Amino acid sequence: MSKLNKDEFNDYIFTRINTLIHDYELIREGELIAVALSGGKDSVLTLHALKNYQNQLDFDLVAISVDEGIEGYRQHGIDSAVSNANELGIELIQKSFKEEEGFALDDIYQDFKSACIPCGVFRRNILNKTAYEIGAVKIATGHNLDDEIQSFLMSFARGDTIKFSKFGPELDVIHPKLIPRIKPLWNTPEKEVGMWAIINDINIHLDECPYSHLSLRAKIKEFLNVSEDKYPGVKNNVMESFQKILTFENDISANLNECELCGEPTSSNICKACELKELISQDCESHICNK
């Protein structure tokens, strides 16, 4: 087996990302792009790739990290986010569940079937509000090819066809206060993201979230990885089928209101974050009453 050439591999990775950004016009001149920076390999590569793309296009970058409040896990990710942002000279805005919502994920996860439910809701809510407040027009996430396939199969298994409209490298603007996402790693396999981090000796957070094994995503991820080992090319086949579905016209229109409690965009009268906070508040009161 020949030794991997660092420069050639970096050129291969960044060329593919740059081509995706260019072909789908993910970024336009003069825009402020916020990178959702967890400190993991995917978000860190996204940060480095967009910094690299500034050599081709004039736009501004800022990074946002969210501390969910997971003891013994999250701090290394925050440290990695700070280190990479400082190295690249990119401003990092740090937020946390504790400061923004009044509780850490460790405090409330037991109230839900999976910790991923409140984690995803509150993290997205904080990212969106922060990006809106600073005037960012897009949020760049580290979703890679594997993540996209997993999300597609999760929605397919649940019969959640509305979620199909959220796939692809860029989401449309559907409400002035809802900042659309872009996914520069959309067609980059997770394995290659890891290889990039290793050969470049990048400071990243490698640990798996202690709550992730409870999620449907973890089970689908394991199924896909096992299938890929036995039948190489399975992931690409799923992705190609998925891309064909993307060419279909989507007649599902999003009619968004603003939450009656916090003003954030929502398809209901009350947004999911406020709905969950009410449930958490009721549960806390119940525990106090029972003591």
C-alpha cells in the first residue's frame, strides 16, 4: 500500500469542497457565513475549508460553538473549537445551554426517550438565534456524505416525507428569521474527513457523545458501515439514488409563524424549544412537589 501524500490528499479534499460550493453557489461575495463549530472533525474541516475558500471569494467568516452541558465530554470539543478558530484567525462566539436556556443537557435528558431530542432542538435554536443576531446569512454545518445518507434513511424509515425537503447541500430561505444551512461536506465521506484530520495532525474532539448510542441515527450508522464493509459501494449507491429523488418537484410548502412565546420561526403557534421548556418546567415542579 503506497503512502498517502499529504499535499495531494489536501488538494483532493479541498478541490471537491470548493467545486461543491461553486457549483451550488453555496456562498456569494460579501456574505457573512457562520460555521457551527463543535470541535469535532467535520465542523473543524468545514471551518478550514471555508477559510481556504476565502482565497477564491471575498466573504466573511465567524464561528459559533454551543456547549450543551455534557460532563466529561463537551469541554474537549470547546477547547478544540477555540484552538482552531484562533489558529485561523476567525472570531468564535461561545454559547451554552446553561446560559441561554437555564439548564444543561445532563440536567434534563432523562425526561426524554433520547437525549438527542432536546439536544437537537435547543442547539439548533441557539445557533439560529445567534446567527440572526450577528447578521449571518447562512450557517455552515459539518454534515458529511454519511450524515446525509443516515438522515435520509431515518426520514424514510419514519415516513417523514416533509424532512426530504431539508436534504441537499443548501436549504432555501423560508422565513426571514430562519437562517438557512449550507453543507460544504455534503459529498465528502466521513472516512476521508477523519483521514484529513489525522494526516494534518489537526486538534479535534474524537470522543463519541455518551448519549449517541441511544439514537436511531447510531443504529442506522452501524448498519451502513457494516454493509459498506461487506458490499463496498453501498453508501455511494444510496447517495446516487437520493440525488435522483432530489430532482423531483417538492410541493410541500413551508408556512411558518412566529412563536407566541419567543418570536422564533415555527410551523405551529409555539416553537419546539418553548414546548420542550414547558415540559421540562412541569417536570421540575413535579419533582419538587414530590420531595
